[in-house]
Amino acid sequence: MSFSWEFLLRGVLPPLLTAVPVTLALTLLSAFGSALLGVPLALGLGAAARWRRWPAEIYALLMRGTPMLVQIYMIYYGLGSLLPRAWMRHSWASPMLRDPFWYGLLALTLNETAYVAVILKSGLDAIPRGQREAASALGMSHMSTLTRILLPQALDAVFPMLANEFILLLKSTVLVSTITIFDVLGTANAIRFETLRVDEPLVGAALVYVVLVGTITWIFGPIERRLRRHL
Amino acid sequence: MSPGDAPLAGYGDQLIEGLLLTLEVSLCSYAIGSLFGLLGAAAKLARWRSVRYCAGLYTTLVRALPELLLVLLAFYLLAARVEQFGVVVSPFAVAVMALGFIQGAYITEVLRAAVLAIPRGQREAAEALNLRPLTYLCRVVAPQALRHALGGLGNIWLNATKDASLISVLGIFADVLKVSSLAAAATKRYVFFYAVAGACFLAITLVSMTLVERLRRHLGRAYLT
């Protein structure tokens, strides 16, 4: 069976392109979620009190020390036996629990949170201690110290690392294709099984991911340079 | 007590064999990745632009393509093509080569940065002392670069152990994750068996972290840090 450009262009790329929104939604939503959850976790990782630091460290170790695939399976197959069955069937969450998308999103978010938190912590560590002392001497609350002094500087410092992490996140979304989510790779696999043609779907998926990663790199480049202009 | 009542439901031996397979795949892919990484770093630091360009293409492509997709491409595209020419490659070799190819791109970047971190003056000093290029490479560059690269290489090793779990998707390897999935599906104890799989990977991670830390101290012993 020879490689058919015709099939790649007509039969493979159109369905793969309609699956791009799924991949992008998974990436963007889990990036947003992990940015929100990553801040408290980063603060926990940097906390002086053990009872706050240890839970954060254990969470980060569990998420970063085990493969994402195990976490996805754990949530997709295991969540059902942890949640009460009646609640799963009749509650606001029931429609979501029937759709693998939300399991994938949850797994991606929980995993990514740990990586984002470790990056944010390294940014927070780079801020001189005196700035916190100055903020508290001026009578700033913890919250406004965080949002107006610490986070802006930390984010500036770690932006390149976060941009890199965003690309890794986009790439790890393919793992949810194993729990019947039809993202770009999931769709490519479906075409593979339906048509019994292997080469074109996989090459098509590779093309789509290269273009996606290229686009993201192209978007982040100028932002990175803009942030670095005062350095 | 029948095997079905035991905590591991009779899957204990298979799990241990699976863990060994996962370790084998990790170690072999990392070894091949180191080879790719050495070649890649040498190519990136080469004098010829075309060679540097090829190495750049290699690292860019690997960083743009998802790992699972690369593994699938290796199995269904490359291995199938090679077999058309009558060369039979074992699935283990294909998996290890594919994962090694991925690790190699990241190792390339780490090694390149480590070599670039060595001050230029040392090269001039080596020339002034009339050291042969090979001696300069082995006695001056390698020991220092290794120390610079250790952190990055350690991280890539941790990724290599986790990426080894990708082969479970193919369905032809009984690695620790695949065995856990089978056991979980057979016994309906999903949380337990996936926790077992997670614990195996976590154990590998923790042992590796301890060893890397020891190695770091050993290599840094002359620097009093």
C-alpha cells in the first residue's frame, strides 16, 4: 500500500482539523486551571510551616513522579469507584461524568498544576526577601503583596519556562486519546481503524501538531521579547 | 486462600516482570538517547552549517511532536517499511529506538549547553599546552561538561522512565502499566491496581533521585558547593 497524498488531503486532514478545537480546548482549559491552582500550590511549596509545605510537596512528587498515563487511567477508571454511585447518576455533574472529555481535562489539569507550581516557586524564590519585608512594613496585606509585588515579578522571570511548559502540555494532551477522547490523535487513530490505512492518518496528525506547536512558538516569541525588554 | 483473594489477585509475578521490562526499556532507551544526544550535540557545535541545520531539525521536530505519536510512527510507519525489505526488527528494539530518539533530542540540548558553559580560555590554554584535540576533549571538556549537564541528564532520565509507560498503549508489551490495566479490568479494582502501577514508577523516581544526588555530590566534590 503506497502513500496516497490524495487520501491525506481529502480523507484525513479535514476530520483532523475539525478535531483541533478539542485539542486546543483541552490545552487552554487545563493551562488556565493549572495556572489558578498552581499559585496556592507554589505558595505551599515555599511555605515555612511544615503542615503547609509537606502536603504540597507530596502532591508535587506524586504528580511529577508518576506517568501521566497512569494518572489518566486512575481518574477515568478509578473515579467511578470512589464517588457515590447515586450521586454520579443524578446530580449536576452526571452529564459531565458520562463524557470522557471531563476526565481527561481533570487529569491534565491536576498533573499540570504540579509542574506550573514548581516553576512558579522558582520564580518566587528569585525575589529578594527584603521586598516582602518592605511590603509588610508598608502595611500591605498578604493578598495584595502577592498580587501586586510577588506574582508580577515571578511571572516575568519564569515566562519562558511557562511558555515551554505550555508546549509540553499541548503535546501531552494526546494521551487522552487512550480514553476515547477524539482529539487530533484520537481522530487519527479512529481513521486508522476505520480505513485500515496507517500511514496517512499518522503523518496527518504529525503535520497538525507541528503546525500547532509552530504557531504557539510564533505567538509566544514576541511576548517573551517584550517582557525581556527592560532586562 | 485462592489466588483471587490475595491482594494482588495472582498478578504479583506478572507485575514484577512488567516492572523489569519497564526498567529495561527505560535503561536501553536512555543509553540510545545518550548516543543520539552525543551525536546531536557534536553536530550542533560543528563547524559546518549543514550539519548544524540537520541537528536543529532533529531537536525541533522531536520537541514539536507528541511522544506517543512518535512511538506510533516508529511502529506503524518505520518498522513496517523496514520489514518490507525483509529485515525483521523486534518490537523491543523498535520501542527502545523510538524512545531513545526522543530522549536524544533533549540530551542534545543539555550537552550542548554544558559544553558551551566551559570558558573559551580553556581551549586556548589547551592549544598553548599543545594538547591533542582528543586529549582536550576527554580530559578537559568531558569532566566539566558532565558536571554541568548532570541536573539536566537526571531530569531526562526521570522522563525516560515515565515515557517508558507509553509502550503499554501498543498492546504488545506486558510492561508494568499494561499488566496493571489487565489486572484492574479483570478484578474491577481499578484504584488499587493503578495505584500499584503508580507506586512502581514512583519507586523508580525516588531511587533515581537519590542516586543522582549522590552522583552530583561526587562530581562536585572538588568545588565545595
